[in-house]
Amino acid sequence: MHRIAIIEDDPPTSNMFRAWLAEAYPLASLEQFFDLESGVRAVESRVFDLVISDIDLGRTTEKYGGVRIAGMLKGKPIPVLIVSGLPAPDLYREIMFALDAWDYL
């Protein structure tokens, strides 16, 4: 069974990801984290087969939290998918690839 982390501070967006993943991978274990702190604790203490994280996790102290998550997983065999609605996608894409993120959407 695949274990997937969804780190997204916007509950409707997080739930949308969860619904899509549940439909595509009905046997997967899907875990949702709604802030940087819980996402960091999760990737430090658990092994996931995939991590999906928003680049901007909300509050000022969590700005660009997805960069931190991707950095924590750099060099590990865990695909990281960073998602964002922020402008300047080319800049963020370069940063995410430098951190070994699997993809940036």
C-alpha cells in the first residue's frame, strides 16, 4: 500500500487532492497536514511514497514552507510534488528542481 502525504494549508484544496488521489489509488494511505509544523513532523517521523506540498503554506512564518519540505527530502528516494498558484513559475520550478523535487505544478 502506498503512503502519500498531502501538505496543504487550504482545506478545500487539500480535500480536492485527497479525493483525486483516493479515486486514482483507492488502496493508498492518504495523510493530510494543514500547516508547516505538522508537515515537518510527518516527514521527519514517517516514510512516505509520495509527498505533495504547497509551496506557500499560509502565514508569514510559513511562507515558502514547501521549499523547506522539499529541502528536508533532498537526496531521499521519495518523490516530492510541489504545487502552487503563485506567479513566477519558472523561478520556482528552478528552485524545486535544485531541491530534487519530482515536479512543480
